[in-house]
Amino acid sequence: MAKIEDNTEGFLVIKTESLTEVLKLGGVALCDYCNKSDFTGYYIAVLNNWYCEKCYKDWIDKAVRYPENSHIEQRNYLHYSKLLGV
């Protein structure tokens, strides 16, 4: 079941754990960064991308939050959180 993923930077992220959830995002369970297949992953609203667990952990460790992107992040998050029932 999809759920909100808390992080120290305050990014809006949804963790997915099944192919059905990934398909709702419009993907095919391929990481948008490394292109590897996985059913567990993270939708990162500010990027509008889905990352596998390894790539998400690498990204969140060095990601910087820019307030000017918050309206895009919020829009993306609201759209996909409704689709996933989060």
C-alpha cells in the first residue's frame, strides 16, 4: 500500500510497494534514474520521477530544497496522492 515517506528535507514523497501502484503513476516499474526494474520505489513530487530504493537514498542524501519549486511539487503530489489513495 502506498504511503507518505517522511524525510528530513521535507520533500513530498510517496513510497510504492507494488506494480499496481507504479502503473497508477503511469510508469512500468523502471527507475527514472538508473533504469532498473523494481516494484518498491519512491515517487518524488518535486522531480515528478519515480526512483528505486537505492537511487532515492542517494538522491535524498544530497538533495537541496528550493522554495521556488514548492508550487510544482505540491501540484504533482496532490495529483498522484489522489490516484494512490494516500
